[in-house]
Amino acid sequence: MKLWGPGDFQPGDFVRSGSRLLEVLRVNKKTVTVPGGPEAGPIVSKANRQYSWNGKLPYDKVTGRVSAEEMRALLAQAEEKAQQGGTASVSEQDERDA
């Protein structure tokens, strides 16, 4: 299991915690700042957050990372599948993080 730290993230990346991917808003020494609030879905970003406050996630609670570029590609794939009538998921990233 990888030990994550501030050198692994930059704002705009997504951090995996449990079954959710949360957008990294700020990288701190001991935590990453992410959109706050209760479960809002599998992917929570600045754009789709339901609450205005931020939360802090300690690095020992991080189980994976998706770069901003990878997330854009995954979301584009999901949108394309949805337009074609398929189902979309981020399972490919789940397999890489396992």
C-alpha cells in the first residue's frame, strides 16, 4: 500500500477516499483540502459540490490518485458512453488503484 504525501498531488487532481473521488482544492503539509459535505456521489468536484465548505483529508485516508488530465479523459469517455446509451464507470481507474 502506498503512503501518499503532499508531493503526490496538485490542485485539480482527484484523491480517492473509500469509494469516492474528490477534487484536490489545496495541497497541505498533512492533508489535502477537498469539497466538504456528505456523500454527493462517486465523483465530487468544485463544479458539482452540494455544499460551500471545504474539508480536509489526511494522507493516511487516501487510497488512490487520479490526475486532472486522467480525470478529464475518464469523464469524456463516460460522456461518450452515455451518449451512445451505455453505462459509464471509473472501474478502469479502480483496477489501477487496487
